Amino acid sequence: MKNKCSGCGGDCRFDTESGELKCKYCGSLKHFEKEMAQNVKMQLSSAPNLTSGEAQERFKYCQTCKTASIVENKTTSCPSCGANNLVDGSKISHIPNGIIPFSINEEKAKECLRLWLKKRKFAPLALKKLAKTQEMTGFYVPAFVFDMDAKTHYSGVGINKYKTSDGHYSSRRYSFSDTRTDKYRDYLLSGNSNVMQGYELRQIGDYNYDKLNVYSSEYLYGFIAADVIAQPKSAFDTESKQIEDGIRRQVKNSLGYDEYSFFSCDTTFENVRYNYVYLPVWANIYDYKGKQYKGFINGQTGKVSAKYPKSFWKILLLILGIGAGIAAIVALCMKFFG
């Protein structure tokens, strides 16, 4: 067994500090071979089918000791604790081209979230305390890392309204036509939107792809690996429409006309390339007063993105404080200029 301790026979998990497998019982380290990978992107047109065929890796989880192991399907007892409590776990339909290992452990991830919440002035105090004790789940997200150029040609007639010297309103028309090119590099899309949306990945992005390693199942021990369920092309086709809409809004805002009698904006994507990788993410999903909130922490850098409830009383106190300040200013003005 890859994750079995050679000393005590216990369960080994990937250790973020040493980068090796570490026995959770005796603390012994177990070395495994590692190889750096390049963030080489392939043409989208030549993308393989990532969700077809038999699973290339399959894990089973022990509900007794919470151990994940790669075992044969006929195995019924846990190789770590011996309990007959194995259930089918995650599978990997297509081995990724690379994996960025976890660099921060759960305690460090909790600290990152706690410091992030500390800066949110309207976050309830109880929530900040909850962040210290709430369990987190570390999982690898299948992701598509895209490079692309978006070339946009836009034209139309803009209208600006103005007030004349005699108090009437008039308008001027302006014709325009131009082209712009937006270059996207390492643009992240999710390979499993049930686990994490693409925009959520981008919010905690900024992964260092110089740390990309060749995939090895040892990196997964102690974590959950989400299987890829999306195809690169379908994921790109869906996201490209969102990108086009965003460019359209940016163009209109940059032109700054009051309104348009005609507006055309066409975007084409060129040099579209991608890579399929596994990225480390700590997830914190919790219930607060009957509502569910979730937060994500970059498992390499510690960058946080989370949704959190706002304290009604803190907002009320701020409003009352602003109101009191305005009232005091008005009172002073009346006193001195009354």
C-alpha cells in the first residue's frame, strides 16, 4: 500500500510542511518520487474526452477511521484499521496533466479565514469565533487553465444630451468604430461546477504554476479529489458568452455616451489553449441562523473568498452614529450661523 507506514503500519497522509507522506500515528515520513510539470497548454480543438471510459484511479473511504485508500474493488476491509466499513469514494476519470500540492494545512487555512473575517467590520462576533473551531475540507478541484485572445470590433452611434443656453435640451450624435484585443492568461474554469464554480476559483486564484507537479496519487492522501465532469470545450463555450457580455459592458462604459441609437459589438476568440490540472482548495461550509454560507481558501497561497452574514446591530449602530454626526454638524451650523 502506497500510504501504509513502513514503521508501524499506520495510515500516512500527505504532509504540507515536508511534502512527503506522514504517518498520523507515529509521525514517520515516507518519501515518494516527485517530478515537476510544465504548465503547457494544448489547442482547445484537440481536447480529448475527459469523462469517458473507466476510472483511472478509484478510492475507497473507511467510515471508521476516515482513511482514503486506493484498493482493489473486491477489498472489503480497511487496510489501515481493519474495519469492514469501506464505501466507494471518489474516482478520477482522467488523470490531470499536473497537480499543485497543498502548501498550507487546515490550521493555517483556519487562521487565514479568521484574519480575513477580522477585517470584515460587519461580520457577527459569533461568526468570527466559529471560524476558529469549524472543520474544513481539503479537496483538489479539477480545473481548466486557459490562455486566449479576445478580439472585439465595435461600432455604432452614440448620443449625448445637453442643455442649451435658452433652457431647452438638445443632443449630438457621434459615430464610432474601433477594435480592441483583450488577452487572458491562466484564466480558470472549473471542471466540476458541483464542487466549485469557475468564478469562485478565480476569486482565490493567483496559483503559482511554477509549483506544478506531475500527478501522483500520494498527493491525494488526506484530501478529497473531485472528478472532472465537464469537457474543456463546453466549459469554454459557456464562459465565452459571459466574457463577451463583460467586454460589451466595458466598451459602452468606456465610450461614455448617454444613450445609443445603434450599437454593434462582436467578439471572436483566437489562440485558445488550455491545460487540465488539479488545484488545492480548503472549503468551509457552515450554517448560521438557518442559512448556509461557504468560504474557499487557496490551498497554496491562503487567499480567501467567502460569503458571510452581516450583523444587523453593527450596521444599525453605524447608521445611528452617522445620523448623530450629521445632527451635531447641523446643530453647530445653526448655532454659529443661525
